[in-house]
Amino acid sequence: MAIIGIVAIAKNYAIGKDGKLPWHYSADLRFFKQTTTGNAIVMGASTWKSLGRPLPSRLNVVLSRISDIEPQLGVLLIRSRDEVLELSRYLKGDVFIIGGARTFETFADVIEKWIVTEIPETVEDADVFMPEDFLEAFETVRSDDLGDGLMAKTFHRKAVLM
């Protein structure tokens, strides 16, 4: 079981605009589905609202201290980071942190691996961004060409030398 951040990111580190992804690439959506199916996905309330429904074949975990969501099959509302980490100990698969920016920030110190799809455009009017240094403690271990000019790169946390 690993805690993995997964994000699609524009050249200017944009990840969202008006509560949605600011692009549509079928290859990216297919890759996301293939990568996360059979695992848990953790998201904030805004990301949950943007999806509008639970993603099938995954445990959908919504992390929110204030929002309430309609109870439904395959969806858990969890109130704290510690509760998510405790839950992860009992899951068979991986835990994918899927956004948004605050949720990525909440789990930044425990994410062991990042899967980053590089979107070949700059989104001038985006309103949500990843910090430019979010991969500072990580090294590239793999690159996959998804087609449509998209590259999916996998990063593992660098070993800390004592």
C-alpha cells in the first residue's frame, strides 16, 4: 500500500479553472482511470463537486471538515487527514490523492510517489495551481508517452541520507 499523488498539470503549473480541469484529453482520462481503478481515491470537497458522482471501481474518499455529502455506495466522507491515514492501513490497494491543491498540500509530507501528466499547454486564466517546487524531494523514475502530446511521469521520493 502506497500513498500516491496523481495530477495533470499545465506548463505554468495550472491544475484547475472554475472548479474544473481546464482541458480535456481522452488519453489523460483513460490513463487516470486505468491507474486508479481498484484503489482508493482521496479528494477535497471541491474536487468531489466537480466530479458530480462517485468514480466506479474505486473507493471514493471525500476529505472535508465542513461539507456534507449525500450518502452513497462507494463514497466515504472523512473529516481529517489522520482518519484517512488510519483508513489506509486497512486497505488492500493504494491510496491516490487526486486533488485539489489544498488536499495535495495536506498530504504532501506522506506522498511517497507522484504520477504527473504533463499537459502541453499554458492555461493563462487558471485559478488553481501546484507549487513550482512540489517535486523538489522526488526523482523521475519513469516516463510514459500517452499520445496527444501528453507525458505521464512517475516520481519517487528521494532517499534521505543520514
